Amino acid sequence: MSGQKFTGLAGLPLSRRAVRVLKDRGIFAHSLVSIEHQQLAQRYVVRGLESGGAAGDVGRYVSFAGDEGEPLEFLHPVEAIGVNGLHAVVISPAVVRVDMLRKGQTYELLITQHSLSSAQNGHRPQLETKILFRGIHGRVDLDLCGRDKAQSGNVVPTFYSLAGEVIAIPEKFVAVIRATTKAVNCVGCSHAHYLRKPRRPSGGQSVSDSTQERSPGTETAAATHALAG
């Protein structure tokens, strides 16, 4: 709304018509992040949903990265009913959100950082949002859904200032922007494009199990059992 400062908290500012078109095309990109409390770890975290896709000449996608643009591990994938919807859940103390909209070969981009303020006297922390990059009316003069699909994942939109000068994209975010550019051209998207699967230790042991220290008694029992065998 006019007169209100744009904070980037809710993602790209979309007109009612744009929201309606995305809904009519069956594209659901959830840009909101939330604060959640982990009871066992006794800490607060940021929760986000990688989501979106494309349908014809329209696409929108929301992804997440670390502060340096590195891929984050998702908590788990989401098999949604239909396509162009939810793909994965991410939980982290802080995230960088990448929100991109495409109409034809024109792109809008918003990159924001979301972290938690220090909790004082046991109070719930506040969500702090910082705008890292805002690109308006960017261009990719390629048909990444059609004849130029082979180049999808290798290009990013070019953005210009109001004076017509090229705005440099922060180098550390190029990889996630490439992935998101591919995602807004992924017709009938059903998978995450940048969040990655959690790493599992060899032997099928879960990450949580591998980080737990074994007690001396457990190690002694295991050794005794091995000798007995």
C-alpha cells in the first residue's frame, strides 16, 4: 500500500491480478516464513517452504539458501496433490529466501535474509528481515520452457536500474538464482530445485543417531558381544 515501507517480509509485492492469474494457473508459491519452537532442543528456528513452478508463460518459485548462498538441507520433501505446489520443508536458525516471478521472458526477483533477534528474558524472538537484492523487469531472451530448454539452469535474468544500467547480482547468490530461474520455467514442477536431501552416514544410520555420543557402557557391551561371537 502507498505510504507504507516495503520490508520484503511477505515476499514479492504482487497485484491482485497477478495473484489471481497464478491461482487460475494452479501455481502455489508459499513465500511466508515463520518462527517455530523446538521443544527438545529448546530453541527457536525459521521455517520455510520451497514451492512453486510454471504453467505456460507464467511461473513463480520460492527457494531458500544459507547466508552465503549455499544449498540448505531440507527437513523432508513434500509429495503434494498436483504440481507447482509444495516441494520441501526447510528448518534453520536463519535463511535466505529467493522469490522469483516470471511472465514470458520478464522476471521479478526478491532476495531477503530472515534471522531471529536475541530472545530476552525468555520471550519469543522477533523475525528480522533484510532485503539483499531487488530486481525489477529483468530479462532472459530465451525460451527456457521450449526451444532453449537445454540452457535452463545455466542463465540468470539481467536486471537494470531506472537509468538503464545493469545491476550486478551478488556473486554468492548466482547459483541459487540460476536454480530458481530454471524452476520458474519448470512446467508442472514436482520437485525441489535448490534445497538438497539430508546427508546420511554410511551404514544407514540417521543423522540424529550419528551425532549422539555412545556411553562407555554401551561400547563395553558391544565389545563383549563381539568377543563372545
